[in-house]
Amino acid sequence: MKTTMKLMLMLLVVAASMLTFTSCKKWFDVPEKVTVYGQVTYEDGQPAEGVGIIVKESTFMSLIIPVTGTKTDGNGHYELEIDNPKKDVLYSIKFTITKDGCLYSYSDSVDEYKARQKINAVLKKEGK
């Protein structure tokens, strides 16, 4: 009997925790599209031209699906759109380029509830 009560109490605590964490943003509407823009630079402040940018979504089943992508222009600027973003899905954005035989990258997350957001990236040399 005590074991059953402990188990029920534990399940209740877990369920309450899940509701708390998953409902934080449920009161907000997801926009029809999310626009992400910004500038990508190297650590020395120089603009990074031709950087590959990819946005991926991660689901609760650990599926990682590419959503959209683009490249930076000559001044390191970029803009991309996520059409019909999903509620409570994690969106990550990754910036990568190989220059002089070295890989440079930067990662961040995208907020699916903000219709327009600026993400500036400073590329770091991998293995540094």
C-alpha cells in the first residue's frame, strides 16, 4: 500500500512538472512565419561571406529535420524564413564555413513565438 501511494505521488509530481514546463509558452500564438536575420562575422570583426546557414527542428522523439537554409552575402548579412513554425518544437540555427582548411561555426536557437528576430553570429574556429 505504501509503495502504491509513493508511486502515485511520484507520478503526480512528474505530471505536474511536465505541465508546468510545457505550458509556459502555450498562451502565445505561433506566427505564420518566423523571419530570422542578422550578420555573421569572424572573431576579428570581419564580415563572413558565403557562410552556410541551416535551421533544424527537433521533436520530442529526437527527430532532427532540416527546415530551411541560406548563405550570407558579401557583408555577412543573411535573412531566412521559417514557414508555419510548430508550437513547442525546438528550432536550432547553425552557421558553418570552411576557410583556409579550418572549420568555423556558431550555433544558437530560434524562438518559434517571435515573428522577427535578429541573431548575429561570431564564428569560432573549431578545435580551438
